[in-house]
Amino acid sequence: MTALRSERTYQARLLRIEEVPARSWLPLLGERDLFLLPGWMEVGPGTYGGGLRDARAALVDRDGTAVAGTAGWLFGRDCTEDLCRPDVLLEIPEPHGAPLFPTLLAGGWYDSRVAHRPGGAGPAELAAVVDSLEEWGRSEGAASVCWPSVDERERDLVALLGERGYRRFPLTPRWALEGPWTGFDDYLARMTSKRRVSVRSERRRVREAGITCRTVPLTRELARPLVELAEENVTRHGGRVDLDRYADWVAALTGIDDGRAEAHLAERDGRILGCVVSSTYAGRVYALFPGFDYEQIAGLPVYFELAYYHLVEHAAAHGYHAVEYGPAADEAKNLRGCVAHRQALWIRGLDPAAERLVAELAAEAAETTTDGTTADNPQAGRST
């Protein structure tokens, strides 16, 4: 336990995830903090990839009241989940990224951030959270600390990480459809007339092919068939999936009380041809991953129908005001009204070998293109 003193009394507590007091933690969470819900932290980002050594939450109190906190997960090199591996995110070929491990993943793999009470966390509180995780990482032999997906809107956190010696590596943006919508016609009315014609055509082709979409609660029984569809999507884009671990992870999502998990299904004659698994929190629908039987949907815009149009209808019907997506498929998302949110990976080495590697990567990334801009690094992993 570390006490940080200024004009007020600050206290940083490092807790096991399962010991986080919900009464203190939940008031810190805003609508972007799905993955910092207690249930989500226990499931953990990427734990289906193995290699998880330990997990902790850093909680900072001011004058006896919790004011800021986040979580960290310690991974070994044997983790097979790309989104938890800084070497994969930074496109470092094997085995050159070995000095980064073990690595401490901070803030969550999606929208990595520090949760705080409304009004923002002060500099001392924010620093206490970051320092507490770093101290824990060092004590556990972590070679590096990585905040894998920091939104550029997190200006205070970005400034602090820069001051602490972290290096910034731009990533492709995440996307979101921002409502609210009174219904699908309301969503459609916000498009150009040309786009409206295109969307109606896509929906008509799907219906004429006998494919319908519906939403059901995610169940353990659905986990395996949906993961098998997801595997098709991942391998199609050059990724990898451990089916057994991934199915166990999806099944575990059904036990999270907050952040309701649902399966959005595209079906024909009772057969599931496509899926999007989502979780909903504070009025935002988070599209976690898609999966499709590409042989059965060849030539049909089922992805657009299920991942965009059906999700908008679902959100409007239940009073949700946004749909969150991951990176990739930028053109498809832009054409369907999504807004891009820029993000970056921030990383620092805790030992000399890791820091040398990070410094070398930063020097290479600083090489600019002919127009004077720095090229963004692509982000690996699954996304909707």
C-alpha cells in the first residue's frame, strides 16, 4: 500500500480483482468503462489466450473516498491472444519482441483508461494509479508496461504517460455509431440519398436470400458454434484462435451481471450463418466480435445487415444511444455513419533490454513519410 501526500491525503490500494469493493469501484465508472466492470475484470482481457500470470486493480482514495482506478494484467510470452501482446501490436517479428515479456497490460485492451468520479481525476490521483501498477509490475518481474489502446480524448492520461517516459505508437482508429435513434428510418434519414438507396438495396438482397436477423441472450450452449463462426472470420484475416479457450471465454461472458451479453444472429432455415456477440453498458452496445459462414453468405451483404443495420434497430428499440466497434473495415464503417476515434499504444520498458527495444522502435516510427506525417501502425487482432 502506498500513501501519496499533498494538500490532501491520497492512498493507493493494490487489490486482487475479486477483492475490489463494488461500492467504491462502481461510482468511478462512466459509459466507456464496460471493461472495467468487476465481472469483466475477472474474465479479463484476452485471458482466453492463456499466459495470464496475475491481475490487480489499483484504486486511489482521497480523504477516504475512492476517486480513481484501473486494472492491470500480467502476461507471459506464451499468451496466444494478439490483443494482449505488445510485440504483435507493434508488428515485431518473432523472436525480437521477447525482451518485452513478461508484460503488464494496463487499463484494458479496449479503450485503455483510468476510471474516475465525474469531474475528472486530479494529477496526483491519476499518477497514483499509474505508479501503483508500475510498482506492482516491477515487483513481479515485468519487463514492460503497455497501455494498448488509449483514446486521444484521454488528454490527462496521455500527458502523464508522456511525462513518465512512455513511447506513443499510433494505431488505426476505433469506430462508433452515435445516436440516439427513434428507429431505423431515423438512422437512414441522416445519410445522403445515394447512401439510402444503397442501404435499402443491401437489406432487400439479404431478405430475398431468405436470411433473417434476431437477438437472443448469449448462452453457454451458443458459445461453441459462435466461436466456430468467429474462427472463420479470424483466419480469413490472418489471425489465430484457440477454439477451446475462446469458447470457454465466451461462455464466461454469460456470467457477468452488468454489461449484458447478447448474440445477434443471421439465420436461414434455422441455421446460423453469421453472428455478432455484444455487451451493453450505460446505453452503449459494444460489438465484441463477429463470425460468418462465408461459403453460405458468399456475395451477400450479411455483414452490413447484421453488424450495422440490425444493431441500429436493436439499439433504437431498447433506447441505447450508441454502438461501439473495433478497428479495421474503415471504409465500411465510414460509409455507414460511424465516427472514428483515434487511439495509440503507449509502452515503456521497466528493464534495460526492454527499454532499448522500445527506444529503437520509437526511433524507427519517427521516420516520416514524404508529406511530413508519421504513418500509423496497423492494429492486429479481432474486431467487428
